[in-house]
Amino acid sequence: MSVFLSIDENLRAAMKLFGNATGSGEIQELDGAVAMFSGLDYGVFNIALMTRPVTGDLETRLAAIARFFRERTLRWSVWMCEDMLDPASRRRERQTLANFGMRAISNPPGMIAERLLPPARPLPAIECVPVSDAKTRKAFAELTSTSFDIPYMVANAVYSRPEAWSGDYQGFVGLVDGKVVAIAAMVAASGVIGVYSLATLPMYRRQGYGEAVLRAAAARTSERTGLSRFCLQSTEAGYNLYKTMGFRDSTRYVVYLTR
């Protein structure tokens, strides 16, 4: 399987969290796409992705996605892996999405690491604990809200419910002296471990705590699954860290959101 397909399939497995988490969402397989409705009026948690390469039928797929969401919400988003598009569709991509009322909000690279390189600096001690009860679910929701500028009521509706953690999405919290200072999530799918939701409390940033919890969570997931290959979609802030850990650019996404 092509590397970008493994990355994209892992992302789809991760995003199903939003269709399952709140108890009022829905996941719908469409022809060549999948749509995940969170049950919330929050566009970045109502997500669609392509499920096979586009060969001249991007408008048709987007029309089916738009019909699905129109019956449920006016706010939704599309994660477009550029390697999933044929050359003609890629040239027209932004205009085509604009015709559906979508605007580009970010361009995260999809990255892959055959294995994680050793740390480039000493890392602080951190206790890595799986998300497994109401306390750790609440902590994950609170740090997600703080770090990603998501309204707390929205983050709480998704991450504080047990349903969010019953699938492939496995969360971890990092504690220092009993205080949650960092979080990460791992998704083992398509022969690779996806890294998601890596975040650190503002006062603990640039001290190595994010990397420490990522490595601890990665080690636990590798031991459980036997996988050593990792993927992620990088933020601008995390890009240099991921490069030092052994990740390299493999594909690129454009995230579109309804206007």
C-alpha cells in the first residue's frame, strides 16, 4: 500500500471518534467518501474524507457529502489528501470546494516515521496514564479545550463520554506531581500508529513534556500492537519536533470548512 494511503486510512479511523462519541452522531459511508457527524453544531468535528482516489468525480462526491450534512447541520469540514486527487481535480480543487461554500483553513503535512529516533535532548520525567475513567476523560477534554481553542462545552461533549474511547482512538494523559500537563492519542490502523491530539498546558510548553508523553504513549501502543511505524498530520508548531523524532513529509492535506 502507498504510504499516503496508510496515512489517510489511519486518519479516517481516527476521525470516526467524532461520529461515535456524543451518542447523537452518525457515520455514513458514501460512494467514495465517508462523513462523520458529531451531533454538534461545530464544523471541525463534522468531517468528511475521501475513501478512494478521485478520478474526475470530485464534484459528485462533494454533492453527496453536502446532502448528508445539509440534513443535519450547516457546519462541516472536509479533509482533502492531495495525493487522493487526479491532476485535473487537484488543479481545480480550491475552486471546486469554494463552489460548495468551503474555504481552506489549514494545510497540514501528512508525515511518516519508520521508527522514532532517540530523543535529541534529555526529557523530563512524566507519568503516562491511559484515558480509562471519568477523571482522565475530563482532564483530556479540558486540556483539548485549552490547547486547541475549542469551546469547553464542545470538547466535554466529545471527550468526556465513555463512547469516545471504545474504538481505535486511545488517549493518554501525562502527569507531573499528579497534575495533568500533557495529552496524546494513538490510533493503530492500516499497519501504522497514528499520533493525534498532542498538547501541553501553556506553562509547561517548550520543556519536553509533550515529547515525553508522546514517546511514552507510543511505546505502550507499540508493545500492545507490535507496530513501530508512526504517522501524523502536523501543526506548524509541532513540525520541527516531529522532524527531530524521525518523521518526514509524505503527503499534504488541505482542511476546508464551511464559510
